[in-house]
Amino acid sequence: MLKIVFLGTSGSFPTAKRGLPAIAIRRKNELILFDCGEGTQRRMIQAKVGFKSKMKIFITHLHGRSYSRSSWNSSNAVSFQ
């Protein structure tokens, strides 16, 4: 079974109620993340998605807002395939 969680649905700038684009998909014990914009980790905690499972991160487009300020960039090893 798949569980889809919209972690952020705002455009270029976050609002008080909407974070930058990010989608989490839970598939069994695996977590798949698409576009981890700034604030995604906080939204993951709020949505109770968790960090302890096997995780794949997909970046659908590259520009500074998508990943340069994100703590994913410095605290987690990411391999691009």
C-alpha cells in the first residue's frame, strides 16, 4: 500500500500554512521523497512521517531554492544516479 503525504505545496516562497514543495511517499518500510525544499524536515516531523526508515530522495529540478539552503545538503550523503 502507498501513502502519499504532501509536505509542502507552496510555490517559490513558503507561507504561514504552506511549505516549499515536497512530497513523501511511504511504501512498506521505505520512504520516497520528491523535492525536499527548505523546511521539509520540520514538515516531516509535523506529519509524523519519520526519519528512521530506508529513504530515497528525488530532486526533479536543480536550482538554489531546491537544495542549497536545505540541511539535507550538508548532513546526509546523497548520491545522484
